[in-house]
Amino acid sequence: MTTYEWLNTLRSPVESKTLMTSEWMDRCVGRWVSHRRYLYGKDRKVDNLVTEFSTDITDDGWVVLWQSDRNEGRMELTVEGDWLHRSRGYYTEEPTSSRIERVDIDTLVFYSEYSGMKFREEIRFLMMDQYRLRQTVGYKDGELIICGQYFEERV
């Protein structure tokens, strides 16, 4: 048994999942540039965007600040067991929560539902946390409304 496995036996399953997710979230801390490509709606309208963002640790969790040529914003994040709580959603100003699935040590998947939409977002670290790959798909009324692909690099 590794030290990491042994430490997890000292915590409840919820605490253990929160710890693993918190460690993953801590790896996000820093400044990033995100090169984004979106496909929207039935006609698959293409949209490209570059967004700069930073993630910092707070007393309660993390905060993400972003800026692009279209908008800027702030989102606070906390983790509780298998849930990521956001102070706002991507398509709403209201708080949202996402169920977390851990794929491997480098990859988390977030499942969210709000405003009649369902989202699946996957984020994977690459190359010693220098890069991240993200993809987001969103559905409404059984139709694909958005497909986003992101290449993010630490700056």
C-alpha cells in the first residue's frame, strides 16, 4: 500500500474525494491563455476566441478571473465530496453545481444542468501541468447546442 492509499484509509469517502479533487484544483492555480473553438446550434456556426484567465486559492476554495475581447468575469469555486459549486454558471449569473467524475490523476469531468440545459465538461492536464485540454458539450431539449474545444497553456 502506498502512502497516498494509506492516507485515504484515514478519511471518509466524501473527505477522500474532496481531497483528491482539491489537489487537482490546486494544480489549476496560475495564469493561463485559453485558445477556444466553439460550434453552435444546428448549423454548427464556428466561433474562435482567446481568453486569458487566472485561478487563485481562497480561504474557501478557488477563484477564477477571466478576460477576453468580449467579456470579463469572476467565478468562485468550492468542492464538497463529488460536487463542484460555482458562484455563477457559464450561461447564467446564478450559482450552479456540477457532479465531478475523476477519470484519472490528470482528468476530471464535470456534469451540470441548469436553465433547461445539460453540460459535460472534461479537463485534462498535459506535460507536467503546463497545458490543459478542455472540451465542453451542451444539450437542450435533446439537441446539441454547443461543442467547445480549448487548448490552454500556462503563462
